[in-house]
Amino acid sequence: MCLISAEGLKVKGIDFSKTQLWRLTKAGRFPRPVAIGFKRRAWVEAEVDAWIMERIEERDAH
């Protein structure tokens, strides 16, 4: 399992603000981060990749 930071999200094209990430996560529309230290969060890369694929599938369905 690989974890990615907020910078890693940006590399994948997810350039949301911290506030937007929090709102999407709270609404259940983005994977929840994992606490990796004091005030440090990371995301499970496979979950983020699955989220990206869902967006692509939604786009292609229309």
C-alpha cells in the first residue's frame, strides 16, 4: 500500500485547496485521508486512483 501527500495529489491533477478537500471528504465524495503524524495527512493511492477512475467513468457515461 502506498500513501501520497497533498503534493502527490497535485501530481495526479487533483489541485484542490485544503478546504475543498475537507468539504469533499466530509460529504463522502473524496477518499478519507490517513493520519500519519501531528497535523500530517496522506491518502491511500489506490483509493485516489479509484476515485479518478470513477470520475472518468461518469464522464464517459454521459
